[in-house]
Amino acid sequence: MFTDHCEIHTGGGVAIFYKKSLYLKNIQITQELALPETIVCELSLNITFRLLLCYRAPDYDIEHVNKLNTLLTWAASCPHTFIFLGDFDLPHINWTLNECTTEPIHATFYNAVTNLGLE
């Protein structure tokens, strides 16, 4: 099990639970990339997958989104298949229709994800 929780909020946090028969390696994040409630790990099967799991609280500001985008860009730059998972609390993004409001927090996150070619 890998976990990360936020010291600022009550409750919350993220966790990855997996069978011990799987090889899952926690990837250490440098201090300048570190964010609360995020986990980066690699799962090795026939190929290696890098996973970034994140919880973004609704009250996090544009600075948090900018740091998250930096972490996302770093994590996605690995040579492995990349998967980004989370609860981003950005209700004004419609991923099905690829539409987003111009509100800065939503637009910044949406642009980062789409510019990386993530679907």
C-alpha cells in the first residue's frame, strides 16, 4: 500500500492498494515537485506503467494547479506508458466534449493535460 495525505485538511488523502504478487515501486518526488495528496509509482508487468495519482481539493488555488502541471509534465516525460488518475474537483471541464471554461484554474489544468496528449 502507498498512501499520502494532506496535513492541512481533515480527511482526504490518496492510497493505492495492490496485491503483493504485483511489483509496484514508489517513485520519490523531489521537494520542488512534491504536492500533498499525490503518489507517483511504477507498475511492472510485461511492460512498465508509470502512474500519477492525485487529489486536488476544491479550494486549491492557481499556484497549486501550476505545481500539479509541472509534476504532471515531469511524470509523463518518462519512457514508460503513463497513466494519470485522480479527483481534480474541476467541474467546469467536460472531458467527454473536450470543453472547458476560460476560468484560469480550469483552463490551465485542461491545457496541460491536452497539450501532453492525454485522453
